[in-house]
Amino acid sequence: MSWWNPFKNKKSQPKDISKKFLIVGLGNIGIDYAFTRHNLGFDVLNYVAQRKKLKFSELRYGAITKFKYKGRVFIFLKPSTYVNKSGDAVKYWMTKEKVNLINLLVICDDLNIPFGTIRIKTKGSDGGHNGLKNIESKLGTINYTRLRFGIKNETKKNTTQFVLDKWNQKELDILETYFKKIEDAVFSYALLGPSIAMNDFNN
């Protein structure tokens, strides 16, 4: 399909197609999962939506909100498929909204890097994250941008239990600062490009 590759059939594409971005925050639905480490993606999108006074609508495969900012159209998606099936929601909304692959950004937690570390990459392995693994499987490629936030397990807890635990008080006290930084990184990625975003925010 032409929307999948922005360099093919340019004449047949809508003029603003390259200005539409799908920003996906990974997480699990349900009160039991609220404010857990694995819901980092949900928390970030909720934070930005609250600051911009946006409301999510429950639609197919997830909660959606759309808005325009500095000449770009942003679609925020919180999949309702649970983390391990995130690819179904991502593929559906990319197809429905005709979003270019290069304009997809997935926000998730990462056990492999220290707490508070931000890593933006335009391609790569899933790093053991089941949500990224499913997205890769459904899209058939590893060439999509992801923003990973470090939640490295420094405790002796089981990994599964750790990611499904709620943020501790020490983390909560500083999370808003990191959420603001992630928000800035998201808009930098869309407005200035991934190279500048990686240079400015990968720490």
C-alpha cells in the first residue's frame, strides 16, 4: 500500500499524509494494572492528554484521542488488547488512519536500562518486551521508532511481578519530571525528526 512507504506513489498520497503521527503508549487495561510499571506508555499519554485537556474515546482496539499541534496531526492510542497483543491495535489504526511507518512511535517500559533512562531508536530488537515483539510480528518489520523508558529491576523480585507492581513512592516523586521530558521527546521526534530527538533525549 502506498501509505506504508512514503517514497512510493507520492502523487497519489494526500498532501498532509506525512504530517500525521500515531503515538502508541503500551499498557494493560483494567484497574488492577493502573499505575504499574508496565503501564508506562498509558501513563505518559494520560499525562500529555491532561496537560492539553484532551479526552480519549473508547474505540476498536483501544482508546483514541486526536489533536493538531504545530501543523501536525497527532493520534494517541492506548491499546485495549493488553500488552502482549499490542500489534493488533497498532496495525489496525495505522491502516485506518493511513499513517506512514516512519510516523509511528511506540512508548514502553524497558527492564534492560536504568530507571529514568530514555532511549529512542528507529529500529531494533524487541529487547524481550512482549508488546514490541507482537508489534514486530504484526507489522512484519523492526523498522519502526520506539521510545523506551528504563525501569531496571534492582530488587530481587521476579521480573513479571516487578513490572506489574505499582510505582513505589520514590519513583512517583520524580515521575512527572520524566513524563514531561518524554512529552518533549515525542514532539521533538514529530516536529524535528528522530535524529534530533535521539541526539537531544537519549541519555
